[in-house]
Amino acid sequence: MIPIRLHLHTKQSNKGTHSFYMDVHCDGVILLRQSVGETLKVEDWNPTRMKLRVSHPYLKEINARLE
């Protein structure tokens, strides 16, 4: 299985959101880094579970797409 890591970009927009990225790893090397087309606030993202927190208005829709 190839590990996939979801994370927020460090750069913040004027609206206070961050671009959402997906990294695909193989043997410790990043093979692909791609934006997934979503922007999120840091407080809406749980990096440990790689899911949105309850406070986000589109929680179910985005978490379903991430799975």
C-alpha cells in the first residue's frame, strides 16, 4: 500500500484559509504533491485523523471525498 498524507499548506490567504494538499509517498520519497482544490482554516483540520473537525459546515461532504 502506498501511504497518502493530507495536510494544509503553510501559506495563509487573506481570508485566513490554507490550501489543502495530498502527498503520495513511496519508500520515504514524495512521488506526488497535489492540491485537492479545497481551502480550510487550521482550526477545522485534524492532522492526526486526517479529517475535518465538527466545526466545518461541509464536514460530511468533504470527509466523504477524502475517504
